[in-house]
Amino acid sequence: MIQVKKLNKSFGRVHVLKDIDLQVNESDVVVLIGASGSGKSTLLRCLNFLEIEDSGEIYIQGQLVDPRKDDLNRVRQQVGMVFQHFNLFPHMNVLENVIEAPVQVKGMAKEEAKKLALSYLEKVGMADRADAYSSQLSGGQKQRVAIARALAMEPRVMLFDEPTSALDPELVGEVLGVMKELAREGMTMVIVTHEMGFAREVGDKVVYLDEGRIVEEGTPEEIFEYPKEERTREFLSKVL
Ligand code: ADP
Ligand code: MG
């Protein structure tokens, strides 16, 4: 679904991603872990071309993407993203938030978009709040709407950047529950999270990043039970 080869990215003189190689197969859940500043968000942003790599190659569904030539809006439709801060449009209700991109970007008829939106709101357990505004929702509810909004574009892959980090602890579970359900249905996902229990339970592959490099990757069991690298062990001893 996604293949990354020798990806490098700098901001000014700061070399943030160093020779990243990554493969995400169809229906895989890949979890990126690592300390703050290690480059996790930048890597996700490169995967849907919110940041453009300096060198290296990114293939989406087998197609090499040339960010300087290709239509990035079309590529981004295949790769949905959910952020730590939900960024719902405050002047639109839940339903309007979810139909916005299908109508504006894909040119879908409004009635069709509403049906589609309601089915995704149903999936995240928010169909009964379709008329509510962002200010009337809890953080967990907002994040579930943000997930429905990304799903409504029917992407092939979903990227999540710390989707529960801004939530009160009692609201984390409802968002992880929705993500778990998506994984069970076979959605391909790349997830940055500090929820190690979730990574262990739902991840097919765990990737540990440190200072812009992939230090180690493997199954949850390999990374959490039998880490090979000293740096991985040290990181895990701090977060587990
Ligand atoms: P993480 O998500 O793992 O915390 P980030 O990818 O956000 O890490 O950041 C990695 C490094 O890149 C940090 O040193 C950060 O300061 C730097 N960085 C990220 N985005 C930018 C930017 N737009 N401009 C300059 N530096 C940035
Ligand atoms: Mg980050």
C-alpha cells in the first residue's frame, strides 16, 4: 500500500528524517513510536505530502509519487489523516463537517454525501449528534467525528498522529475503540501513539524511531518483549 525508500527531510539545517525505509502492506496496522522530536509527525506528513521530502521515494499503491509533478490533492484523497487536535470547522455542525470534503473536493451531490456521512457517523457512534456543533461535543466525540470526516473521503490508508494525546484519560478508550474496529475491518493504518497497550494489541508492526532514524522494527512481541537494540530498550523502560 505504501513503500518508502531512503526518505530524507530537513528543516533548514536540521536533518529530521534520515534514510527512512518503510513498508506498509494492505490491511496492516503500523505503529510508530519514539520520543518527542524523533520525527514521527514529519514522517506521517511526508506520507500524505503535507511535507515534501528532500530525497527518497514514496510509492502509494505501487505508484511512485512525484510531488513536484503529480496532483497531490488526488494522492491525498487516498491517504486520510487524523490529527491530535481535531480541527473541526466550528461554524458547521457535525454532518456539515463530514460532507464538506466529499462535496467540495470530490463534487459529490449533497444528498448522496449526507447518506455517506451518516453511515460513517454511525460507524463512529456519532450519528445521533449529526446536528451538534463542535463546541457542544467532548474531545472524544470531536475526535470520532474527525475520524468519520476522514473516512468519508474513502481513503485507502488512514494516518493517525497521536489521536488521543489531547484527550482526558476517560475519553481515550472510545477513540481507540473506533480505531480498533477499523483495524478489524481491514483498514490500512499508520498510527503514531504513546498508547503502548493499544500498539501491542492492534499493531501488526511496531517501528521505533530515534533522532530521525528507524532504529528497530518488528512485531509487537519482538519490539516489546525482545527488543534487540539498547536504544529501544531504554525508550521502552521509560514509557512502559
Ligand atoms: P515528533 O512528532 O516525533 O515529536 P516532529 O516530526 O514533530 O517529531 O519533529 C522532528 C523535528 O523536526 C523536531 O526537531 C522539530 O522541531 C522539527 N520540525 C518539525 N516541523 C518543523 C518545521 N515545520 N520547521 C522546522 N522544524 C520542524
Ligand atoms: Mg509529533
